[in-house]
Amino acid sequence: MDFSDCRYQRYEVALPWLAGHPALYDKYDAVESRLRTATKRLINENYFEAYNNVFKQWEEEGIIEAVPINQLAKEVHYLPHRPVIKPSSNTTKVRPVFDASFKKPGFASLNECLSVGPSLTHKILPLLLRFRSGAIGVIADVKQAFLQIRLRTEDRDVLRFLWWENTGCSEIRIYRHCRVVFGVSSSPFLLNATISYHLEREKFQTESLRKTIGHLKEGFYVDNLVTSVNDATELEQLKSQSIEIMKEGAFELRCWASNDSKEDQDKKMVLGLSWDVVSDELSCKLPANTDCTQEKPVTKRVLLSVINSVYDPVGFTAPALLLPKLLMQEAWRGKIGWDEVLPVELEHKYRLWEKTMHFMSKCSISRRLFAENYDDFTLHIFTDASTYAYAICAFLRCEFKGQVTVKLIAAKARLAPMKKSTIPRLELLGAALGARLAQTMDSILRTASKTYFWCDSMVVLSWIKKKEPWNTFVGNRVKEIRDLTNIDDWRHVPGEVNPADLATRCCDWSDLLQSKWWEGPSWLYNDEESWPCSEVSETPDEAFLERRKTVVTNLATGNEVRFGDRFLYISSYKKILRMTAYVLRFCNNIKRNSPKLVNSLSCEEIQKAEETLIKIMQSEWPSEIREKYKDTIQFFEENGILKVQTRLILSQDPEDFTHPTVLPDHPLLERLVLHTHRSLMHTGVLTTLAQLREKFWIPKGRRVVKAILRQCIKSKRLTAGKVNPDPAPLPPDRIHRVAAFQITGADLAGPLSLRGGSKAWIVLFTCAVYRAVHLELVSSLSTESFMQALRRFWARRGRGSTLYTDNGTNFVGAANALKSLDWDFIQAECSLMKIKWLFSPPSAPWYGGFWERMVRSIKELLRKCLGKACVTYEEMLTLLSDCEATINGRPLTYLSDDPKELKPLTPAHFIQDIKGRETFDLDLIDSQHILKRVRYLHTLRSNLRKRFYKEYLGELVRSPKVSSKRKMISPGEIVIVESKNPNRMNWPLAQVIELFPGKDGVEHVAKLRLASGEIIRPLQRIYPLELSASDHLIEDHQGTDIAAQNPGPTAADVLEEVKKSRCGRPLIPVKRLNL
């Protein structure tokens, strides 16, 4: 705030913007639309001229200003405004109110960008108590309080608004506020803070002004002054001094009123209550729409309107207001809509209550609490509860020359919660409410000799007076009551003479007016000896139902827990160091004569914390282990820290290097080594140990550091090797004695560029047993093209029984198309059957190795034959036929140099075997030798197959070399799963759930649990971290669960197949160095 503006002599403030608030939208179009709507209303109700005069007057007084033409294009914000019409107002019939909460969808309002600030507004009940404490009540208000505070120039453009250039409403003019605006969320705080700052100025802290300043500090409610004085002289002094004090800050106190004035004797409004200055009584204002509600159907909306229309901050009408609140609660319990008519029974109760509402104007209390010359006065607070509500009422008992007067000064009532509770618990809630009210009144009625608390529940009094371990609900409220009150002040009152009972049960306005609610119980007018007995004779059994159950547990342990084990659950050495430093600071600050340490941690505090941790580590070093080094290592102590005496004492190296500190094996050592390892960019054992040896000496350092670094998950993720399971046996389809192409593998290769710019692809069919190939040429990758090639293959080579392919989209489409096909004829002797179509598993391309090898061979032949040549479709088809013949003519068995040896077997020897139609031999043989010829041919085929199984399959008997250092995994182990992402740090972590053995009894597949689901993967895609799920995992200052601290890709991401080219081939990602 700034008070340096001598021209205006006003305080200047800035808007309290929130840090990082969203950008504001100017809203010009929307504000213009609101302006035109408001103008129509003003014209229709004949208030336009008065509304326009307000803006004219503001402009003349400098409250607003027209925006200069050269500043119209600035980034601004506009506020809509609307008229508030009060025909009964004595000062302003119509005034503008600005809507700073207005916003467009997707944009922030001005109020959302500003801080509301702390609440500096006084509570109403303490203000009213001060107002009622003196002989003369005084009220006043500040004229246009918000408009007396200037706004800094930088914030004015966000408070622009629109109004008409002239009364013809033909041209819009842009204005902006120069003062604080009523309607902005921060304005109450700015006004209260400005007034508070103004009253704290040194020039006002004189003896003559101190009492007036006290009235002003404690009497302002926003812009209303509410206080009281003892006589007319003090009143005149208060008025004159207050006017001058507030005038210094450009605030004008006006509309003074008091019950001492003989001129203005009209009723006044004081903080929502009606004040009759003649009779000096306070009452609630009768709602203006009482007659209208009698004609409306009773709904939940009507009930809420009636309840909120009666404003009673003192609470003296609480018993009469209980009924509509209970009806509202019943409506909520019955799930009745806002505009649904209440049930007949509830409506009837409300109508009976409503008929007596006119008696509310006669319900009033005296403004003045007590006479000036009293002998003694005491405060009596009564509490009670029923199944409907719990309530309190406070009475002031004054004695003056033997005369006793009792006045109701405050009351409160609360509905019982909809969730059922016991009566003693509700009574306890009422007692806690009374304790809070007493604390509020003690700060105002400082001269009360004593405060008494009256309760008709012996259970509650037992809870308050007995020090027992009550349960949480009772214990918390009993503790609050004991903190706020003296337990000896709590007394028992019979329920039939408890005045608070009326506020817990329903009554109408006429009953309230005729009740003893206003005077209090009759016995309160007597001497204290005749008051009800306050002794709690016996504790009721019902009180012990709320006693906390005590569970005794005996813990037996045979292992001593080290202090350092407490650091096992803190992963960061830096965090441990800072935590220790703060603990040491706390220990220092609680010492009486030590200097207090504040702000951030200093280097000295960090050094002291590290020395403390070293002492903890060395104190927990077993003596028997330390004795082992006594003959080879010379130890000595320095400041309570064990160090090593080296032979480098004459060198000029630092003291820590020549006399390193001993660090034994300890949980803290693990955190220190890992911290050093990470600070050195995850280097190896040698570099980490070298860095540590500059300051510390670790027994068996290389072995200890190496073991600790195995816990670094990030390093393990980058260096872990994959699982190498034992090679699986050849599948049965590779060694069955079947005809050629009965078991076939299919794949696509290409594209091949042809003359004319067209492309073609090779469809390769490979026999799984005899290694023969059949090649087809297709012009596209569609399912139709592949089906045509497949039909040509079957026509030439015969229909097989099994077809293997990878997961290419064209193969998947063909398989789906073939599911609906059945064949009527496969062989004359065979029954109807379908082809078995199998896909290789995802992420396991080695399952299709027998056709992938043939693709490579075909590519090598074409590369050598074609070179850079570009051929036509027919030439390529011919070339593929030559390649097919070459591949099928390759030897499968050993080619001997001995000319006497048999020819080596080739796939071509077995291709024609499938058809079996050699009828041309029968035409050349006479009928006597037919049977001999057939037996001869059968013998040749049998011998050929015997050679194949002996010479070719015999070579496959030799198993590949099995590594003796292969990695194995087990259920519960933590692993990383290879994915398509080339960066290992992005591979997901998983836990092994189950291993699935193959037919050979060896595990080849595992089920894994990721952070987002479960998957199944071959062992070749798994990299073990040599950690179990029960191990305490540490990774980069985090001690969280392994799945939670790096969830990585989801299960759907990991299951996603490797990206493939247009021909269906897997794309191998480029390996880059990810730093």
C-alpha cells in the first residue's frame, strides 16, 4: 500500500494476483450483450436516468475514467454490470454491481485469477456482544468505502466496463475503474487491510485517541461501524475523533445513529437485525414474502427460502426455527425433489407453524446486556439434546443491590445428523458447542466473575469429569471441552428445568413468545445455595460403552534391531543426510541458551550430520570383526570418529585421503556407495571405489562395492543378459514320414521392380521335411493374390495337411477366408478334411526358421542373376522357375569325392512322390510282369526314404552346443522384457509368475506380470535382473515398488507386434546410442 499520493490523499493498492494465474479473455462481445439486456430493464423500470447519473458522478469524482483512444488496443478485460434496485434505500435507490465471476466456457474469470486474501472481517456475534455491552449503542458506515481506495494504474485495464456515450444509447464508450470495485473477490480483503493499516499509523497512537482507535479496530464489519459507549460525552468524543481519524485516509463516516439521539427515532438495521432505538431492543426482520408463501404449495425450495429469510445471528429465535429445518431434513431423507410438494403430514405441520409467523415481530431482546453499576454478574450456559437436535443457550445473571436480573444473550441450535446417533453423543456435541460459545464470550465479557455450564446428562458429565481412555469420538470432544473450560464449572441440571430443552423440540412463534425462554429458569434468581446439586455421584454404565478397548500385546524377539536398520526404507543418502541435519537442528533449537538455527541448512550442519551418521555406522560395527584388522591396520580416533593411519602422512594430500575414515559394512554404507555411483554417472566398481577412497576406507572395499552396485537397477537394466534356454527338439512336423509339401511353410519376399514401373512379390512355399521349395509370382500383397498363388501351388504340388506362416496381414486374411471353405475331393480314398493353418507366435521369428532360410537363398540367387537388370513379368516368372529348380536340386546329404558312392539326395527326388500317378509304365509292361514291376518301384521309393532318414536326418541328431553359463529364471524373479523400443531403459519391468515347460520338460515360455497386466513371452525375450520381488529394490532416489516406480509401456504396448514392411517382413530398428 502507498500513502504517498498527496494530490488525492488516498491509499493506493494493487490487485493480489495469484502466481501463475491463467490468461484473461476480454469478453467484449459477451459484456456488450449483457449491457444491452441491463439497459432494457432500466428503461422499462424508469431507472435509466438515475443509473446514468451514478456513472456521471463517478467520472466527476475520479472513481472511473474514460479509456484514452491510444490505449484502446491494449490487452484488457471487461466486467459486465447490472443494476441493483432498492426503492426503500435512504441513500441510493439504484446502483451498479459488477460481476467479476463472469466467464466464458474454457476461460478463467477475474475472480479465479485473484487471491481472496486472509479473512480480516470480525465475526458477527462478538461484534453484537460489544454493541450490547454499553449503555448507548452506536452505528455508522463509511460512505462508498470501496470507492475511496485508489487502484494502481497497472491493474486498471482489467477492470474495464462498457456504458453509453449518451442517453440515446447509440454509441458505446469504454470506461475503466480507478478505485477498488465492489464485486471483485479480493475487495473485502483490500478494504479491511487498508482500514487496519490506517488505524495502526503511529500518529494515531496517542493516549487521547487510543480508546477511539480501539472502538474502530474492534467495531468495523467491512464498512459498517458497530460499537457502544457508556455515556453521551463518550459518544460525542467517539464521533468527532472517528470522523477525523477516518478522514485522514479519505474515508467519510456517515449515517450516525444511537439510542441517545432525539432526532432520528426510526428503526435501524444492525448487522441484519432490526434495532428499535426508542425501546432499545433487537428483533429479527419479518420476511417480506410471508403472505406470498401461504398461497404457494409447500416444496423443499419454499422451505429453504423461509429458513434463509429469517436472519438471527444471536439465536434467540432458535426454538421456533427448528420446525422448518426438521421438515427440510425429512424432505432430504425422503429424497423429495426441489419442486415436489411435501407429503400431506409435513405440509400440515408447516402450515400450522406458518400461521403464527406474524408473532416473530414481537420476539425481541434488550440490546443492553447489563447495567453499568452492577455488583456482580455470572454467565450461565445450558446444553441439551434430543433425537431431533442439540442446542445451547447462554444467560447473563446480574446482581445489583440485591436485585437479580437474568437475560438471554445468545443461543445456538443444530439439527441432529441424519446418520443416527445416541442421545449421550448428541448431548456431548451440545456441550462442545457451549464450550466454544463460552470462549467467544470470555473475550468480550471480561468482567464476568464466573462461568457455569449446565447439562442434564449424567453420562456427559461423567465423560468430562472422569479421566478415562474414551474412544475417538468422545475423547476428541472431551479434550476440546477440557481445554476450553474448567471441569469444575460443569454442573448437573434436571431436564425439566433446563431452558435449552425448548431449542431441541419444535414450537411455533406464539409458544416461543409465551415461554420462559427469555428469562431463564426461576431458580437462577435465587441464591447459589438453592441451585441444583452439581455432584456426579456415580458413573452411569452407559458412559463406559464409549470406553476405548485396550489390547495388550507381548512382543518377543531374539534379534537385536540396529539403529541403522531404520534407514532401510529410505533410498536416498542425500535424504538421510538432510533428515539427520534437521533432527540435529531441532535438538539444538530446543536448548534454552543455544542460538536458534533457521532458514535452509548450512554446510556446517550437513558436515555435522555426516559425522553423526559415521559414528552410528562405526558404533554398530561388531567388535569381533574389528579385531580381525587390528594386526594389519592401525586405527585411531579423532573427535569420536575411527580413522586409519596410512603411510601417506608426509604427503601434501588432503587430510581425508591420508587419514581416511573407516566405514564398516552397514545399511548406511549401501546408501552412500549407491549415491556415489549415481553421482559418477553409473560408472563401474573401480571408479566408484576410487572416489570413495579419497575420503573413506572400507574393509574389503572392492568386494563390498561390487556387491552393493548389483542393487543398482539402472545399471542392471543396461547390462543384463537374456535367458538362454536349452535348445528345444525339432517339432514333429519337421521329421514326420510324409509326402513332399504335406507340411508346408509360406512366406513373402520382395518387392521386385519390373520393367514399366510395376512391382511384384515372390510367394515361397517350403516343404518342412524335404526342404523343397515352390515359387509363385504375384502382382500385389492382397489376400486375393495370395489365394490365387496358393491355388496354383495346390494344383501343381497337391494339397498338404498343414500350412505354417508368420503373422503378416495377408496371411491372416487368407486364413480367415479359408475357415469357411470345405473341399469335396482331396483324394478318392480319403474322407472330407480341412487344412490346418498355423501362425508363428508373435515376437518369436525363429519359429519360422525353415522358410526364412529359403527366402535368403532365393534372394542370393536373384541378386547374382539380375544384378542391375530390369525384367518383365514373364521374364521374372521364368527366372523364378530356374531358381526353383536350382534350389530343389541342391544336395541335402554329404557329397563324396568317391565316384562309386551314390548320388547325394536332393529335394527334387521327393517332389513327384505326392502325385503317385505313373500309369505310363503300365503300358510298356506285359500283364505277366505287372506285379513284379510294382514291387520294384515300391522298393525304390522305400530305399530312397531310408537313405533320407539315415543320411539327412542322421546329421540332425547332433545337438548344438549348450552353454554352461546360461541364465535361468524362477517364479517371483524380477526381469525386463524386450520390446520394440531400442532403448533398454524403456523396456518394462515385470515379475515372473509361472514357467511353462515344453514336451522335452524344459521351460521355454513364461507368464509375466507387468504394472498394467499379464503377458506371455518366450524366454529369449526375457532379461533377468537377478532380483526377487521380496528384495529391497533401489533405483535413483526412489524406494517404491518395482512395478510402480517405472511402469513403462502398458501390456498392450508390449504385446504389440514388431513393425513390418509393406510386404509383411519385420522391420529391424536402427540401433542408436541413447544418451
